[in-house]
Amino acid sequence: KAHGWELPSLKTIKRKLENEIPHALIVLKRQGEDAYKKCYPAQERDKTVFRALEAVNGDGYTFFKYVRFESGEVCRPTAWVWQDIYSGKLLAWRLDVSENKDQIRLSIGDLIERYGIPSYFLQDNTRAAANKDITGGAKTRYRGKVSPDEPMGLIYLLGAVANWATPGHGQAKTVERPFGIGGIGESTDKHPAFAGRGTQANPIPVEEFEAIVSAGIAAYNARTGRRSKVCNGKSFDEVFAESYAKGPIRKATREQRALWLLAPEPVTANAKDGSIKIMGHRYWCEELTRYMGKKLVARFHPANMHKGAIVYQLDGRRTGEAECIVPAG
């Protein structure tokens, strides 16, 4: 009134807004980018660019049933699963009390020993999945600092590449689907053998639980009628086997098995004699005298540390096998 303006009615303004401004722009400004993306057709994955075992993606899933592990601990177990992106087949998995780097490292070993070495690993950036023991050498990991002198992780030591799913976007990982409705997660949690069991007061023995999970994964892979363009009515097992028989498969050497069977530990060789120390134990071999004061990586068996350690340079080149000369830890 102070300016003598005559304003149109709210309906008139709203009609002008809807007629002159694109709907997608209104959604973007009012609801944000995630809602804006839904105004356009979703991208469709084209898995035909891959072959069997060329690319895998992994993720963890925590079951709802309670399990008693061999240590006596009772908790809801977590499985880390690797899936072949081309066929959809679940290739390897490990069950543990939680998602952790040892579980992922050993599951990669299971995958390689059973089938071979993939070229690409797709996973999310959780603390366990993005740990440097696995992904050291990656240019980015959406988590923590990437230093130029960090040791090479298992994936890069195997000649593969670590790729990252979009953080906070579950659809970026196809391995999420087997955990949903009709997948191994639901079928295991609702298995008839676990009726009335799986509580904290009445947990399931881990051996029995693992047997049910293994059977569920086998049934999931063998189920026919898959509707993807790659499967076209076949099972994941059939599609994987057909492509696997044709494609070049890289197998691991005997020396490479130490990369996933032994736990890695960044160490610095003693500036005077080249010896290294891990959890109080001291290790040495003649080759270490060439690396006095330098950063290295030692791999050892956590349950048998007196046996010795295999020492590597940061880029993965093997230095030598160090004996435990002072078992003081």
C-alpha cells in the first residue's frame, strides 16, 4: 500500500509460475538435487561391456538372527559378499562378528583361489572396505588422506583397480539386490530351521548358520528365469559359466597367496641394523640391511608370529623373509 502497488492473487502468481518456469527447475530449487534427478529417466546398466570375472562388486550385510561364534561371542553376524557384475552370480563370501578389513582381505583370497583375479573391484567407502591394506595406491577413496608414500594395497598388488560406488547411493552397487526381498538376507533370516531361534538367549551355532547361508547362495545362483539382458531367462550360474569358459582368466601365483593370507603391517627398518619390530617381536634378514631407516611393509601370521615375516617394499616388491630373532612380544 505504501507504494501503491496492486498485487495479483496467489492463484494468478502460482499459475504464472507453473506456466513459465519448467517443473524440473522448481523441483531442483525446492527439493534439491536428489529429487531433481527423479524428474528424468534413470540410467540403465549395460553389463554386456564386461565378461565373467572382469569386474566384481562387494558389500556387507548384517543378518537379524543372533549367532554364537567359536570364540563364544553372541551377536548378529555380518557377511561380506563379492558378486560378479556381468552375470550377477555371488562368487565368494565370509561371515564374521562385524565388517572388518581381515574379513574383506580373506574373502578376496577366497574369490581368487576359486575363480581367478578380477580386473576391477567396485565397493563403497566404509572404514573396512576403504582401508589402506586393501585399497592403498588408489588415487581417491572418499575417505581419509591419500599420501604418495602409502603402501600398495592388496587390490593394486594383484594388478587390479579399486573403484568406488557413489557414497550414500545404494543403487550404485548391484550386490545390494541379493540382500533385499527374495534374496539371501531374507531367505536366511526367515529360514524354517531357525524358527523360534536366533535370539540372544537362544543363538544359532555359527557352523549351522554358515551351512544355511551357503545353501541359500547356491540356490540364488542356480535360480532360472532371470530377466536381465545378459541372462535372458537363464540362471546366474549358467551365464557366468558360459562367459568364464571363453574369457582370459588371471590366476594367482604361489607367492601372491601371501598377500591375502598374511596380515600386513607398515614398519620402518631400524636405522642401525635394518631390523623391524612388530608388536614387540623383532625380525631380521640380511636383505634388510639395504633398507635401514626406510619404510617397508611386513606380512605375518597373527596366530604364529614366531614363524617370521615376509617383507615388501611400498610398491609391492618382495624384499625377503625375516626371521623372528627376538620373540619378546
